Amino acid sequence: MKVFRSLFLSSCIALVACGGEQVQTHAGNKTAKTTETKQEPPPVVVDLGPRPEPGPAKPFTPPVVETFQAKNGMKVWLAPRRGLPLVSMSLVVEGGSSIDPSDKPGLMHITTDMLDEGAGKRSAIEISGAVSDLGASLSIHTGVDASTLSVTVLKKNFSPAFSILADVVARPKFDAKEFKRVSELWRNDLKSRPDEPSRVARVVNAAVLYGPGTPYGHPSDGLLEAAEKIDLATIKKFYAENIRPDRAVLVVAGDITRSEVEAAIDADLGSWKAPKAAAKKDPKVTIPGPRKAADRPKIVLVDRPKAPQSVIAVVREGLMASEPDAIRIDLVNTPLGGSFTSRLNQNLREEKHWAYGARTAFLGTRGKGAFWALASVETPATGPALKETLRELQKMAQEGPTAEEVEKAKAQDRADMLKTFETISDTADRLASLAQLGLPPTYDAEATRVRQSQKVEEVAALAKAQVDPATATIIVVGPKEAIWSDLVALGLGEPALWDAEGKPVVATAAAKAEEAKPKDKPKGK
């Protein structure tokens, strides 16, 4: 044993000598420590020559999309991709929350929410189970301009998955028992919305900009007062009038052929016909745009007593998605507030530490859209953060982005285009977005070419026209008691008080009398 132990110690010492490491070896209860000085080898210098310059970026070419019309009048966009045995499909039906009747905001939301609560020969639970058994996913979404049903599935399960999608859109049961449950969940969600300041800000932003009771002036998920009154008969009538094949675009991407898609449509949607009544007209013609700045309050406050944070927003009119300037607007938005390194995010988050993030966005819609600058900031920073936000907008409007920022935005545009069409479901999602906005499937190929050819002075002129805060309204969701004086100090007059449902607060006579009382009367001796 002593021989082996001796050999072991010798081996360790040899290893130390070779590796130059400092180690400890244990022999019984004793510890032997050996130390060697590491001999660093001389650095190896390799002459790689001059650093190569990157070549010019290649233009991105989106996938080619085949378009045709099904026998029932539905448009079809097909983007074949053979790399993986997957198929992703989205059925886009024109008409989102913007076609809600003015006294029933949220009607399209609850209508589409009921589609998969029993359809064809399946109950709600059977639909959910059948989708899971196929390894698929089914989602339904109601936006401002359109409603979308989406499914992604393995190629071998395309046919049964398409049958479920067809049942859901064309043969919903609208069961009374399911409606009671779904409607109650909807109302509970709306009741909890005032507790989420970012959701409240979206509600109030739309109402202030477009006006309460207008097509774009309410949130897609509706308002609580109307939700209490919408019944199942109203939903059935609304569905029959508006969910129809002559207003639908079926987007299919993946390992699929036109003949396979046509066979599925004929088998499962052949009997889905448009009603005789004419469809609603295009929103970009029928929907009024944002109100003039003179018709809107300059500053609006939604009170959230004792809130530790405020949501601040600077809101103004934007663009229609089909306008030529909408193609180029990302070159302004990316450096302003559309990326992590944008001016606004760097200012409020990285330099001032007032917010986790700040951003700007142009909301593309069929009708005239909106521009928002938005951030959640700690309550004491509400006033200063608003001043900084307005300063960044004014600076961008006056000077435009720098040449470096424009080149960075172009590089971001190329990267975003690649990511947009990276997967089969990404491709279907992007084409569905274009269909929702009434844009052609070839839109991205032309849009990215235009953006890449823009000059700095052209982008600066666009910034001047689209982000100047002079016509904006400021909206704040925060604690009135703590931030009122800061808001008044902005010099825009006293804030108008609105509630969380997007309505001006009308003060009662008693409240006015209470407000008029002197607050700090000196105490008598």
C-alpha cells in the first residue's frame, strides 16, 4: 500500500510540474501542499491581415404568396414552405371592434369569444380536447379592424384541424349555458381593469383621441356598462350579419399545396355562404379620424389614489396603414422610442432611472391611426418625466434623427424583416396582419425597399410632420393628490378628470361646493 501511495504522490507532483497548478493532496490525516510557479508560454502572434469590411447588406425578399378565391367567395393567400412538416393558418374576418354598435362596445369581442364554446357536433370541452389531441393550438383574437382565428398543426393533422377551424367560424352553437359562463368571465375581467393602469391608459387614450362612442374610441374588449346589457340574441344576429366569407381572408403557410387547401375549403366551408345583406363599408372611408386638437382637452388625469406609479402618455393623431408615409415611419419611431437604445428609453430608464421602460408607437389601422409615447414612472417623477418626454418629441420634430440613427434604424428594419418571416407561424401571422389592415401580401417587399432608400433629410421632414407634440394631449393615470401640482405646472391648464372607462368625470354640485371650501384655514387660538 505504501508503494502505491508513494506512486500516487509522485504522480501528483509530476502533474503539478506539468500543469503549473497549485494543488493539495491528502495522505491519511496529513495534507501535503505543493506549489509551482506557472511558466506562461510566449504569446503567439498571428498576422491576420487587415480587418475585412462588411459588404453591402442584401435586400430582403419576403416569401412569394399565391392568391386565389374560393368557391364561397373567401380570399385565400397561400405561402408554401417545405422545410418542416407544419402548416399554420389564420382566418381573418374584416370588422373588429370598430363595427361595434355605438351603444354596444365589446359586441364583436364577446361574439368571437363564443365561437369556440361549442361548434358543429362538438361541445366547448370536446373542441378543446380535439385540438389538444392533434397537438395543435387554436387562438381567437379581436382587433380594431378585424377578428382572427389561428391554428398551427403538423401536416399530417391538417385536415382534422381545418375541420375544427371551419366548425368554429361557420357553425358555432352559441349555447345559452356557455354564454352565461363566458359573459360572467368577461364582465369580471372588465371589473378588474381599473386595477391595471396600463389597460386604463389604453382605454382613455382612445376615448380622448377619437371621442367616446366612436368606432375607434373604445377598447376592443368593450366597456363594463355595455357588457351588462349584451344578450345572446344580440350576439347571434351580429354574428350572422358580420362573420361571413365575402369579408374573410384565409392565410395558409407551410407544407401544403393549393389543391389540398381547396379540397379542405370545399369539404368544410363549402356551405358557408354570405348573407344577402351588404357588408359593412371599409373603415378607412366610414370611420372618422382623431378629433382636432382644439376639440380635445390638453391634459387628462385618471385618479388612482396612493398609486406608487403613474402611467404617462402623450397622444396625437397618426397615420392610416395604407398611407405612403406609414411605410417609412419606423425610421422615425425606432430612434425615438421604438427600440431599447431609443432616445426616450435611454433618457427615462438608463439616465434618470424613473421607469423600467419608455416607448413610442404608431398604431397602424385601416382608418386614421394614432401616435403614443408611453411610460410607467415612479409617482414623484411624473411631472419631470412628462417634461422630458415632451422635450424628446420636440427635439425629434425640430431636428429629426441623426444620420447614424437612420442607418441603425435601417439595419433594425432588415433584422426585423428576417425575424418576421423566420418561422411558418411567423409568416402566417405577418400575412394575417397585412390582411387585417387591408394591405396586399406583397406589401413588405416594397416597404423594406422604400425604407432602405430613404435619405436623412427625408426622414427629418417626416419626423417634423408626425411627432410634434404641439397637437398632442397628455394623459396621466396616477394619484391626483400627489401629482396635481406638477401637472398644473406644465402650463397646459388644469387637468380634466376622466374615469377608468374613458368618460369625463362630471362633478356634482356637492363635490363642487366641497372643492370650493378653503383647504388650509389657520386654526384659531
